[in-house]
Amino acid sequence: MKKNMLLLSLLCNFPLLLSAQTNVEKGLQSINRSSAEAAINFLASDELQGREAGFHGSRVTSEYIVSLLQWMGVSPLADSYFQPFDAYRKERQKKGRLEVHPDSIAKLKQEVHQKLSMRNVLGMIPGKNTKEYVIVGAHFDHLGIDPALDGDQIYNGADDNASGVSAVLQIARAFLASGQQPERNVIFAF
């Protein structure tokens, strides 16, 4: 009889227990291992060919990140989530890898062997104080493919930086799940 009364009391008070949950707790409960692993597994998959900056895998990755931001309800920072820019590199061989020449952009433009059109992804949750910003970011590109390697030639980059991108996406979702406007604008930069 006491068990039944206790169970009945818990069932009757369950809605009160849920409403007593703080906004922070709601946000934290939205963070979970399965969604983190799903993002990491996608980003580190062979199909993205190592996400080398300026190449197909990094473009697909940027589209993926934007689709998740849109699904969550994170606004673009400006008119678009994409912030395009060009990068220049002078290629030189060293142990089978291409490296970016350490000189300035101006000098590289004079000797450019490759121009890469790239883009960052920027989303934002508007804060109460619109003149202050917090930036949470991770880079989504990685090393790509090295044909000089024997065997597996793809640098998948699960720890560099698929896991970081996954963490930033989880943080964005937690802010939104809290149901509370942040004190400052929060920019999510990829």
C-alpha cells in the first residue's frame, strides 16, 4: 500500500519536477554522446577525403554544418552563414606533402601556384547585450589525402578537429535548449 501511495505521489508530482528543472539543466541535458558521435563519424568519414581546406570534402562539411545550424535555429551572423575568402599557396614538395609557404600573402600572390576559394561558417544566437560577443569556434578542415602514403592515404581528422566541431554544435544546441537568451551575443565560428 505504501509503495502504491509513493508511486501515485511521484506520478502526480512529475509535472512539478519537470518544471522545477533549471534552464541550465535543460541545456546540459541536450548534450549527448550519440549526437556527438554522429557528427564526429560523419566529419571523419572517408567520403569527406580528409576535409582539406578549399577542396570538395571541406565544402561538403561546411554545407553539413550550416544544415545543422539551420535545423537548430541558429541564425547566420550576416546575410549568409558562409563567409567566403581566397587563400593562396606556393606549393613545394617536402616528404610528399604540400605546404603553405611561410611568406606574406602579397609575396604569395606574385608566385602563386594555387588559389583556393574557401569559406568559414558563422552563426549567432543574439544576446541581451547586443554590443558584447562571445565566440565559440573550431576549425572543420583537416589535412586531406596524401597519395605518397602506403595504405590508407586519408587523414580523417577525428581529433583534429571533427571532435571540436561536434563540441561547438553541442554547445549551440545547449544554449537553445535552455530556452533562455544569453547575456551576450554568442557567435559560433567554424
